Amino acid sequence: MTKPPKFAFLKARWHAEIVDQALIGFQERLDESGVDAKLSVFDVPGAFELPLLAQKLAETGEYDAIAAAALVVDGGIYRHDFVAAAVVTGLMDVGLKTGVPILSVSLTPHNFQPTDDHINFFAEHFVKKGREAADSALDIVKLYQDLDTPAA
């Protein structure tokens, strides 16, 4: 890479003990890559707030890619699938509008219960998804740089 990439990582605070694991995986993978990436971390109250903050950050032009992490579960009161769809659609719209790659680490499990087994399972899964998001962020930055480099 010609310059160190700069990434933003957004985290919803609902189920923070699980969602925060995505940041751990993301940072671990960046460290392992050997790329001197800069990372800014932002917390938002819930998943629904992710797209607007992603847009505000993308519009600054400071970030090469933005990752957004959330766990949207069925609380029994509202249709969580509508919230999840709105969040992912909103994140995609931000990327299309701004040209900044927006990576979703937003998961919507079918049967989440706040038991130790489920919390541990999803916490481990978020580490994996965070690592995958870091790989994607590095890959997309390299691809964009390659597209901007004239062929020899």
C-alpha cells in the first residue's frame, strides 16, 4: 500500500460485551497484517444509529473504509428483522452515496438468548467476523489504490 490506510470502526452499545469482540478481532488482524493502519473507534447507542454516523464519517474524506458492528436480536416487542434490514440497507446506501467502502459486521441471530452459552458463542463469532472485516478493509483499500494507479 502506498500510504497507511485509515479505518473507522463503529460499535453499537446494545450487547456491548459481544459486539466489542468484533473490534478485538479487527485490531488483531490489522496487527497481524503488518500494515501500518490507523484506526478510530466510535460507539453509538444502538444499531439504528450506525448508518448516520457512518455517513458523517465518510463525508469527512478521512477514512478509507468504515466498519460497523451490531447485534440485533429479537426482544419480543418489535420486529428485529426490520431493524436489521434498515441498518444494513442504510450502511449500503452510505457506501453508494459517498464512495467510501462500508463494511457490515451486523448480525441478526434467529434464536439468541442471554445465556452463557449463547453469549460465549456469539462473542467468539464476533471475533471471527471482526477479523474478516479487517481482511476486507485491507483488500478493498488495495483494490481502490490499484484502480487509481495507471497501468505501466
